Amino acid sequence: MAEIAVSGNDNKRALINGVNSVVRDAKPDTLAVIEFGQGEPRLLGEVQAPHSVVGPPNSIALTPDESLALATSAEKIDPADASKVVPDSRVSVVDLKASPPKVVEVLEVGAGPSGIAINPAGTLALVANRNAGTVSVLRIAGGRVSVTSTVPIGAATTGVSAVAFTPDGMHALVTRDNDSIVSVLHIAGDAVTKLDRDITVGLRPYSVSVSPAGWAVVGNVGRSVNNTGDVDTVSLVDVSREPFRTVDTVSAGPTPEGVLASPDGVHAVVVVHNGSSRAAGDPLRGRALVKLLKVENGRLRVVAEASAGDWVQGMAFSRDGRTLRIPEQVGT
């Protein structure tokens, strides 16, 4: 059976000798829909849709039946000054069953929509609004998506970045990188509420992914905004029983921006920037790294690693967890 992956292409940003720059007269952003079968990957189509490389890599989500893709757009070109960007507020809905795939809805959520997740039943989506301090709740039914409510998480400066459902769909974890907290949401049908239970992980939790085995990994990017080159961490959170809690934290390398749990319930990967977005000749410049993590007896450890390209962002496992696909950013 074929597998579908969707890659977001931000055409308004470019990495130019270590500077994340705004592109003048940029082409529209796109989403590429790729089919992975027994042979070579096949591009099913590319649709124009607003998207953003700025924000956590967990910014596109597919329904379990691979009929719809939801993609956030954290920023857009400033209408008043084309050399700048401002927070966006759009989520695009793509019909993956159409030939070719097409955008069927564009929803308005909070400012700076970043991480997005869909529950295991495919009936609910949550969007982390990074510039609003909120989470938007989206209902999925009959091939349509609608915004039903907004959940306050913290101040607009909280840095609400990414969100992930627990395996039973009854809770979700929300990272807050500006105050180094992970919040817990309770979910009953369409009703989503923030619990009075925050989890402490590492410095500036950014991305989060939950395993079907009842644990979550959180990438803590540290002082990445200052590009320090210091080693940062990944935390392991036990979500198999309440109250959820952090049970382990390991060193990962400079700026572990993306994390993803494998379908096998044992492994996860972390993409470490490792100074790869720095200018040529910078003493802290390195090659991005992909590190394989293993969870055993409530502990987390790095078991393998491989070099990647520059400014690496998202990743996707195959259904069997044996193949990992990683798109690279194009820079100069």
C-alpha cells in the first residue's frame, strides 16, 4: 500500500551565508504531495498554499486515512513592507484524494500558527498559535474542517510552539519554548481544556512527538536564538498514566529542533542543526545530524547518528518505522 508524505516549501525565506533572509518578489509557497510505494518516490502534485520554514517542523499533519493534509503558515510577507515578515494566521486544508491534490479550504486561526496535530481518530486537530499564546481546536468531519474553539495557554509571549495527542486522544502536550514549560490539555469530544498541570522538561521545549507506546519526546532547543553552539537536550515524558511526568533527559547536540517518535514504539529521531545554518568559515558551523534514540525501561539513549545537510527541518517515518525521510533546506 502506498504511503503519502507532504512537504512544505517556504519560498519567501532563504539561507544566505548564515542569514535567514526574506526573498524579494518570492514565488508563492507550495505544498508537495509525494507518494512512496515499492519503487521510487512519485510527486503526485504541488499546490500553492501559504507555509513557513520558521517554526517547529511539526507544521503539517495528515489524517489517518491520508485523505486530508492540514498545513500551517506561521508568517507572511508584510503587506506594508515587502522586505519584512509578519505573523500569519492561516491553515490550509488539502484534499489528497483529488487528482491532482488541491486546496479545498483556508481557515483563520490565531496569530503565528506553528505546530499542528490530528488525533488518532481523525476527527480533531489542534494548532499551536505561537504569537497568540493559544491553541485552536479544529473539527474534522465529512471531508471538511472547521474551527470550533480557542484554548488560552498563556501570554502571547509564552511561545506556544507545538502540540501532540496522546495515543488514546484524550490528552495533548503543548510546548512553550519562551517559558520552558509543557502544558497538558484534556480532550472530551470537541471540548478541549487546559489542565492545571505543567511539565518541566529542558530549556526552551520546541517540538514534541508522542509514541503509540505511551511516551513522548520533547526537543529542547536551549538558547538557540543566540546561536551559542552549546549542547542541548531531548526529554522523555511518560504519558502512559497520569500525572504525566518527565522521566529522563539526554544530551543531543546544538539545537535539536525536530523530534519524531517511530511507529515501532521503541525508537525516535532528533534532527540536530549543529550550527549548519551558520556562515561558511564560522568556527561553530557543522553538518546537521540525525540521531536515533531508543527508549528502554523508562530511559532514553542515543544509539546511532548520521550526517545530514544544512538547515534540516522535518522528517517522516515509513509505516513500519524502517525508513526515515528527511527533506533538506536549500541555502547559499
